[in-house]
Amino acid sequence: MSGRGQAWALVFLLAAVLLFLLVVETARGGREPAVVTAIRQEFGTGWLGGCFAHIAWRESRYNARASNWTDTNGGSHGALQINGVWRRPGESARAFAARMYDPRQNAALAHSIYRRYGLQPWGNPC
């Protein structure tokens, strides 16, 4: 195949891949999970936002209602699996879990924890 033929084959392949991605995104509705949206709004779209999106995938597969009640620190809840040590004074474990199921509140509390302790509570994953 000549150089010109290879170029056209590459252009055709690239167009096919882009068309495939367009079809897949259209089928998905072209929306990102609410958890990722909340993380991006809280942490931004740079490195830190990407890091926390990765943490949410690793911890819960973006499941905003994920809970690990066996965590000895009062359970871990929400997409970022924040444990009960962070409950408000007088807040029950169930009320805390319900609050952490809200992706915006989960991301906001995670940001507060990050400002104080960095990534250490999540095992420095990024």
C-alpha cells in the first residue's frame, strides 16, 4: 500500500473509532455519574479531582449508596467511603450514612478531610 493509501486507511480507521465512541456515548446518555459530577464540582477537573474520582471508583465503583458497616470506626459510607469518625456531634450512625449517600455532601466532607490529612485516609492512592 502506498503512503497515500495508508494515510486514507488511517483516516478511515480514526473516523470509525470516533463514530463508535459517539454511538456508545449517545447510548449511555452522554452523562457522567452523579458521583463524578459532585467530585468535579468540589475538587475541580485537575489532578486532584481526577484522583478523587479514581478513589470513588476504587472504593465504591461510583455507588453513592455504598456502605461497609463492618468498619470498626462506625462504618464507611458513600462513594468515597468516609467512616463514622466524621459524624457530627449527636448524629446517629444511620443519619450519618444517609448524609454520606448524597454525592455532594460526601465530596464536601472528603474535601474537608483532605485539607486536614491529605490523601492518607484513603491510603495515598494517587
